[in-house]
Amino acid sequence: MNTNSLVQLIKESGTVVRNETYSPLVADIDTAAMMEMYRDLVVVRRIDAEATALQRQGELGLWAPLLGQEAAQVGSARALDTEDFVFASYREHGVAYCRGVDPTQMLRFWRGSTLSGWDPYEYRMTTPAIIVGSQGLHATGYAIGMQLEGAEGAAITYFGDGATSQGDISEALGFAASFHAPVVFFCQNNQWAISEPVTVQTKTTIAARGEGFGIPSVRVDGNDVLAVLAVTRAALARAREGSGPTLIEAVTYRMGPHTTSDDPTRYRSGATDDEWRAKDPIDRIEKLLKRIGVFDDAFAASVKRTADDVAAELRRGCLETVEPEAMSVFDNVYADPHPLLDDERAQFASYQAGFEGATS
């Protein structure tokens, strides 16, 4: 695979591109399936916008927006089977939605109302990982475990271009290659690691760095949901059949801030934003659906209703969250009783009791 070439199945104009390798992998995606993927993209963007608004209104402590990266997440998530396990970073809200996670559960972590957010085993997806790059090692270890047990499925891990500068990702790539682990490394190259451009992270393509570890790698247009679906299906198939890891570099763009505590106008130009805005992943599918004559007012209204309903439920769930009692910090730390935790619980209870009846 030429790691400088970019796999694309839908042009920015909405026209379809034929690719001998990858087009057959999405031959089952008919018009109805494409319309549902469009719905996913719109709903995911609406979830992101509502969560950003909630943070601005003081209801969340922080939020990591995904604006512009919807196709990379929806396309890859829709390639997963039920037995596959996702190891996420902190921005994969779209993947979580596609895995069936209640959007309200996504917010509780960012609200500070929970130590986690959801049961990873229920959805076969980890909760947000704030330590940059650590999830690459977790995914590789889990994949090797699946391999040893003869389990079906594969692991997939998501990270950004900046994380490729972390030693954890290099170690994960090295282990995965050596042990032929059934894992897919999915890099969302959104061009910016907080305020540093990807050119500071690497002087080659990120996919080329994967080849350096002996891992087959592919670059895909991360704003093309169909192309992302195809390359992810191919990578997962390799992993499940025992052919080892794959690195996918999904070339996309973070349209908003790194997190809601960031101001991107301080380090990048509006002209660059405008250039990428013309490549909007949702607009691209809308143009395609209009070309084939299935995007009408009724469909647009239906999608908007779905997105508005999800956003309303998200806001309601956030505002109605019952905040945890202080002592609940000791819950779910260990599966079995632990004497050290028991001592800490008793000490904290005594400390809390010291405030009873105190006046300000």
C-alpha cells in the first residue's frame, strides 16, 4: 500500500469514486443504509453541539468536541461486530453513540458525576482515556489475550496525531507487530495536537510510521464515511482471520477547539478552517443523496427530529443527574473486598463526620 495515497470513495462534490480494492467492501451499502449513516452523522454532530452548550452553561466541567470528525467515527464504528472491543481516547463520542451508549452516560464523566460513565463490557467499549496514548497498549494487551484464548473478534484503538509522539503508541505498535495481535490502530489525524500542527509530530505520513514497525498501513479520507467504513472493515477482517494488526490514518480536521478550555483562533488561521469546512463530512453525503434523488424535505425533517429528540433527552438527562454521595468514591474500585480500601473508607467517613453540625 502506498502510504502517501488517500483512499476516497465519495468526492467532496458528492460523486462516487470507484476503487478496485475498497469499493467491493461496501457493496452492501445501499441507498437506505447510506441514509441511515447520514442520520448517524447528523445526530452525532447534534450531541456534540448540545454537550458543548451545556459546558458553556456551567453544567459540564469540560468537553472534547469532535466537530468535523463525525465520518471518521461513524464510518469506523459501523464496521465493528458485537465481539470487537473498542479502546477509546477522550473524543470518541460518535463511536460510543454507534455502540449504543446512552448519550447521557457520556456526559456524566465530563460532569464529574462518575468515575467512569458506563460499563465497558456492556458496550464492548472503554470509557474515556485521558492519559494520551495509553489506550494503544491496553488494546494490544487485550488483543493478545483474545488471541491466546481463541476468542472471536478484534480490538480497535482510537488516538489522535499528537498521540503518535507518545512512547505508548510506539510500544503498542511494536508489541502488536511482534505478537501478530488482532488489533486495529485507528489514528484520527485531525491536523492539530492541541496547538501544535501534525507537521511537528512527524515528517512523514503517520501511515508510513506504521510501515516502519512492519504493520500494513493505509491512509483514508477521514471525511468520507464510506471510505472509512471500507478500510476499517478490511483491517478488522485481517485481524479476525489472524493476519495481525493494521494502522489506519484517517485524514480529517478538528473544526472546533481541542477542548472547551482551548481557543484555536490563537494558533491557526481562519483560511485553513474555511478550506476544511468545504470538505464537511455531512455536506458530502447530503450532496450524494441529493444526486441520487432521495434527499427531500420529508427526510431532512425526519433527521432533524431525531437529532433534536436525542439532544433534548441528553440535556434532560444531564440536568436531572443525581450527584453521587461523597462516600461512593470507594464503590467499584475492587471486585472483592480489600482491607486497604476498607481502612481508607473508614478514615474518610471519620473525616466527613467532623463537619457534621459545623457552621460557616
